[in-house]
Amino acid sequence: NAICTYVSMSAQASQNAEAIEAELGDFYAGTWIEFDEKYAARQVVAISSTTAESRTIRENPNIAVRYVKYSVKELMPVYEAILFQYIVDESSPLRITSGNVDFKENKVVVRHDGGDVDQIKSELERAGFDLDMLYFVEAKRPMAM
């Protein structure tokens, strides 16, 4: 059963993640669970350096490694800056509704309330954000009931 497999893998991945993050330090770039073509679940760990070492990964053949450009240490400050400058601050002229770090894509997701995405990109670039670290998705702001 795929759901039972996912729950079991999720619990194991959580245990692994803490150790892997400590072992990789600044090179840790996130983890997630994905399924292969036969629906077998496996943990994937993203690493931002080919020279980083993890005993937990080395000892667990069920963990796949994906090498990526940015670490969590690089992505989180970008996400937090967008969060506090454009999402939490309701006086912001940009209509950014939410965001998060997407480990699988190795980027920060910027959700915007429709409109001119080129204006949002332009403003973020002018503010010093590296657009290669971002991707944009239209997502309306939730309405209060």
C-alpha cells in the first residue's frame, strides 16, 4: 500500500534528516520523498557540494543524492527577506501572496496575486534579489470570511 509506505518512509526520512543536516552543515540543501516508476518510495537529499560527506547517506543505500546549486543556508535568507519585505508588510506595492523554499526545485517559490509578474520580477531584481533563485506562481491571496 503506497500510503503505508509513504508514512513509514516519512518517519524514517525525518530521523535521517536531522543527522544528515548536521553532517552536511552548510552544504545541506533539503530532503524529500519521491516515488520511482514502480511506486517504491525513497528519500532524496539535495547537496550543494560534490565534496560534502554524510555517513548517514553513505550507510543507507535507499537515500538518493541530488547535487544542486543552492544550500538551505543560501535559500532561507532569500525567502525570509521576501516574506518580511513583501508578504508580511501589507504596505508593499507588490502583490506577493506567499512563498516558501522548494527543496526539489532548489529555489524560492514566489506566489503572486496575478497581475504583472514582470513588474514583480523587475522590482525584486532592483531590490537585489537573484532571479535565478526564484520561480513565480500565480496564487490568489486567501479571502477572509
